[in-house]
Amino acid sequence: MQFGNYVYDNSNNAKLYEQNPIWPKNYNRARITSAVITGVYVISDDLSVGGHPELKARAREFLQNPEVNAIAEIGRTFKPLEGDSGTAASNT
């Protein structure tokens, strides 16, 4: 999962996109919530001392959010619902 907007060079090295390096906040919120609901996730942004300061702040905001972390702490697995019921409503 990435909070930053990356481009890749011919050697497949990732670099932040210069014009718009950070995804919009609502993209980040949707991604982190989806990751927490579906299970284990890996953050692939550069959160080191040399990383982009706004990107690190955005990651901190979402990764340390008590409401998002409360979802993960429920400890139940995600169970998808059957939704292909033709013309009838799903029984779930």
C-alpha cells in the first residue's frame, strides 16, 4: 500500500511523481480502511528520515488513527457477501 503517487523509471525504480507526490486524502483514507478490513498490509512508502515530510505526516495520521486501528483490533476475519442473486435480493 502506498500513500505516495509514484512513477517508475526504465530500471523499475520508484520515484515520487513531481507534480502531485501525495495521493489525495480521501484516496489514502479509503486505502488504509480497505487494508485494515481485508487483513495484513505492507506500507511501501519511504518513512525514513530522508522520506517526503508530507507523505510521512499523512502515513502517521492514518496509521496511528485510533478509529482505524479499532477496526483491526476487532480480530475477526473478513467474510465477503454473496451479491450475485440475479433479480432477487441477496439472503445475507
